[in-house]
Amino acid sequence: MKKVFLKMKNQNRFHFVINLVVITLFTICTYSCSKDDDGGKQPVIADEISEEIKELIFYKGDEKASTVLINVQGGPAPVLDEDTVDWLIETFNTTGILTVTVHQAQTKNSNLLLGNEITLNEAASFNTESIEILYKTIKYFKDEGRTVYVVGASFGAFITQELIAQKGIDVADKFLIISGRLDINEVFWQGLADGRNAEFENGVTPVVAPEPFDNVFNRNEARLFAAIVKNRYTQEFNAIESLSNLTYIYGETDEAVGSLTAVEVAFLESKNANILSGSGGHDEPFEDFIEQGFSEAFDIEALQ
């Protein structure tokens, strides 16, 4: 009986070992397959954009497109720029691309500009809200596995730069910045902060009006601009190893924000950004280089 007992005990041990091996192999296989599935998982794009995001944007194109082109509007303006979306679709081959303009704080609530006078600190908080709206929109599409391109011009250039400074250069796939600055002259933004008009002579020398604007709207507009352009982006971008997914377009005689200085250009070059420039003021870079910019930044070509 003792031998029989030992035999049964050995058989049970054998069965236990076999079961343990099977369970272990199954677990390893399941974990491995799970990792493979995660790594090769296709983007899960909803049939429709969520209502929460729809409230933050104006868009045209296929809601399920795998590529999203986001326009960060200039200004600052009290209304959402819908015309640029139409212009982009009419100008470029946007087949398979969802084209979007994102709200900013003052386009969601125009009273921020049209109402009571705002302080520089309040203006800065409104710009922070605009950046969060932009980030939320980008993250929504990126979380679905989509490719996201961002283009920002003028005021939108600075909102885009602050997005990169706060959220990182990898927050979107590629960027195109038009008519911005990295380190704008202090006397320029201080003039705007005082509610005064300010511009650049020949794109180099800042000229500030002696008195503030007569109306609250223009003073608020100036402060909203001052609160974002005063940031020093050669410092804020310094920790970023590479800006190779950024194309930067500027005019050599930009009267609105000034031309990039030699120091600013050298900084962008040191970070491997793609730079396009030419003669002209604030608007000419958009008009003269936009097609080349879209081609080089996004591989999106103009319609023939």
C-alpha cells in the first residue's frame, strides 16, 4: 500500500508540474500576444468627433481622416477664423485631411476683448486658457492615433510657440510657424502692455506710440498680444534637443513683430529647424512662402 501511495503521489506531482508548465506557457503567450497587439494596434478613430471637441473647433473634411491639420489663428481677434479653413481647402490638396481652426479664450468669450479693460496678468491667464484649448484638441486627435500638423501665424505663432514650451515639441507631429519671433524687444512688448500701439521700422527698430489707444478694445488687444510675445523662447526652447519637426517662416522687414535677429536664426539653426525667409513685411511670408512652407513642413502640396 505504501508503494501504491508513493506512486499516486508521484503521479499527482507529475500532473501538477505539467499543469504548471501549461499555465506558465499560456501566461507567457498571452502576455506576449497582448504586447504584440498593443504595439500593432490600428488607430481607433470614432465615427464622429466628440461633442466636447466640436465645441472647441470649426472644421471641414472627413471626421475620420487619419491626418488633422490644425490652424492656430492670428489676431488676437474676438471671433473664430473660419475663412482660413475654407482657404486652406481651396489652396491645398487636403484629400484625406481634416482641416480645423481652434477656438481661443477670446473667441469663446468675445467680452474678454470687447468688455471691461483687462490687466496684463489677466491677459496672460486668457492666453493660458487658449493654449489649454489647443492642447486638448491636439491630444484628442493624437489619442486616436491620428497624425496632427499645426500651423500658426502672427498671434497664432506665439500661441503655438508657448504650446511647444509648455507641452513639448512632440505634442504634435509637425509644426509650421509664420511671422513670429523668439525674443521680441522688451520696449516693444512693454509698449503694448501699456495699451499703446507698437511696430517695427524696417523690421528692426521698435517704434512705440507715446499715448495709449483711445478705445478699450485696442488696449485689451494690445495687452493680450503683449502677454504672450514677452516670453523668451530661446530660453524656453533651450532644453529641447531638436526642433527638426518645425519649419519657421519670417519676413526680413516685418513691421508687426520685427524680423528674426541673427541670434534667433542661429538658435533655430542649432536646433535643426527648417527656416524660410525673404524680403517683405508681416503678411508677405504668408503670401509668398505658404506653398513652399506646407510642402516642406507637411508634404502637403498646393492644388494646380
